[in-house]
Amino acid sequence: MIEASAFKGTSSLKEGQLMNKVPMCCRDFREDSVDERLNFAKGFLEEFVRDVAPPKGMDKCKVWTESVRRQFVRMCPEDCELAQRGSSKEYLVDSSWMETGHGKRVLLACECEWASDRYSEHTLWGLVEEDFEKLLAIKAPFKVLIFSAAADSPRKSPDLKVDFSIEYARECLKRSLENYWHHLAGETYIFIDFPATGIKDGNGEYRAFAWIAKEPGMATVDFEDLGNGELRRSQGL
């Protein structure tokens, strides 16, 4: 269950309205409610990046993945059930929130791909792109892609697809979205990058941006930056 203060950024919600649910105006595919969807995306990000990073000294991708999964468990709305990879309820993607009523429609779907055996080491864009294509096809009003681009330090490889930059990731994601012909109005994509800083035992960072489909069909894509910041990490055991 999401804490009452989790989505305090959703200023468009009426005072006293429950904040531990995906707003009803954002659950259907429609051309209005764009501001509400963007506010929900901002609130989701704010709550998600809080305490998501594992303790220092625990930088294997498996540990990061477990931390991400715990966040989806903790944040799952009270009127939804969680389906995650590796569980008996796994459904199409790494994590999803499905309504317990209304035919169990998917409200949020997430793919998480580090494209590496160890966080902050070599990453391959092709693996991230492969997972993102799953999100394009699934029908959900909110879709989250989590990945790890290289930080601003010089890349280790001359190949743009290896140790890829956030600029390269945005360029590829924009191209994939614009080449997809079947968007539904209101679909909101949330992209969260935990950049590979190369700093051993550093706190780590996040960078995030979003895109909302304004109408069905093909689209021209302009991302909305959601911000960036330092993660909070405790000392490892």
C-alpha cells in the first residue's frame, strides 16, 4: 500500500482524495487528463527512487533487481495485485499492477534491464531495447522502463551501443516510440536511469524523463524531463 504522502506531487487531485491509488481519470485510455497523468508520473518517481538503492558494497545487478522488486511490492495500490517475474503470478513483464476488479486490467507495467552482470560495468543497449519493445505492445496506461546508462565520464568503448550514454538511450527510445504505429491515447511512459558512475561504494544517482501519447496511432515524441538526483544508500553489512 502506498503511503498517504507518497504522491504529494499530484496537486491536481482534490483535497482529501485517496492518494494510494492510481487516479480513476488515468486508468482509461483517453485524450484528456494529461496533466493528471504527468503529475502521477512525477509522484511515482519521487516515491520509487526513495530508498530503492541497495546498501553500499552490494552492487551486483541481482541485488539492485531485488531492491526494485521490493519497491513495487511496497508501492502497490490497495486495489491492485502485484505480478512479478519469478513468482506464481508472473504476467508478461517483470512487474505489473493489476486491478483486483474490472477484469484485472493492467494499470502499470515495468521492464527492468541492467544489460550487465554487475551494476556500473559494461552495458549493452540491445538488451535494453529488446525489453522496451515488450512495453510498446502491452496495454497499460502507465509503463516504466528502468535501465543503467553510462555516467558523464568517457565511455570505455567506441561502440555507441556499449556503455551507452543517456543521450543515446533517449535518441533510441524516441525512434522506437515514433516507429510504433499503435499508441493509445493517454499511455504514459516513465523512464528511470540509474547511471553507471564507476564510483565504488558511491551513493549513485537517478535520471528520469517521461512521454505521454496525446492521441491514438503514430506520434511525434518530445520527452518531459522528470528530474535527477542522488540516491540514498546505507552502509553495507
